[in-house]
Amino acid sequence: MRTARGANGGLERYILGVALLVPLAVGVIALTQLPGVNLGMPSTLVYADSSAAALVHKSPAASQPAPPATLAPPPPTPTPMPRPSATPVPAVATPRTYTVQKGDELKSIAANFKVSIWKIIDANDIPDPDSLHIGQELRIPEN
């Protein structure tokens, strides 16, 4: 029986070896079909040589090399006008006045002139804000 088993075991080993080597051979053949793969040369991932430059990705050229209008330089500015040589005259503050009308209240007058009620009271020496008289002339101070 030993002889029968030995002959049968050799055939099994042969079939097992072929079954393992066939997928390996198919994989190597498929690998050689990929572009850029050369099994005769060392890998470009391991060694830096001149063939590695062929695998570098290059961007396409710009279709519009000119910058957009928003990035273009601004047009030249015109020559500035000469400044007047005379010194400006300070504006003389003319006193503002207001004549009290029927139904006026101090708070509405102050709101119209955008001035504090207290500034109007101080400028006119008003003892009671509710004691305005029709026709009364009020000085309105500046802010």
C-alpha cells in the first residue's frame, strides 16, 4: 500500500503546485499589461531616476492667461487739483433761534434740532420746562 500512496501523493503535489503557480503567472502577466510598469527596470517608487519624471502629473495650460478685469491694475489717476493757498476762514457760528408755536413742547423742539433738552434749558434760563409761552424766542445751542 505504501507504493500506491507514494505514487498518488506525487500526483497530488504536482497538481497542487500547478494550481498555486497558475494564478501567480496570470497576475504577473496582468501586471505587465499596465501602462508604466516594466518588470525589467527597478520600481520608480523605490529609486529616484529619470523615468520617474514621466509619471509626474502636469496641469493643463491656462485657457485665459490674462487676469480678470477685477484683478487688472486700476487706470492711472488724473493729476490732482492744486490746493488753495489761502487759509480757510473759520465759520462763525450764527446763533440759532426758534419761536415757540401753539402746541410746542420742549422735548419736540429739542428732538427737531437734535439737541439735549437740558442744553436748551441752560441756554435760555428756563425755570420750568412746562412754562413755554407762544411767541417766546428760544436760543438753540450747538450740539
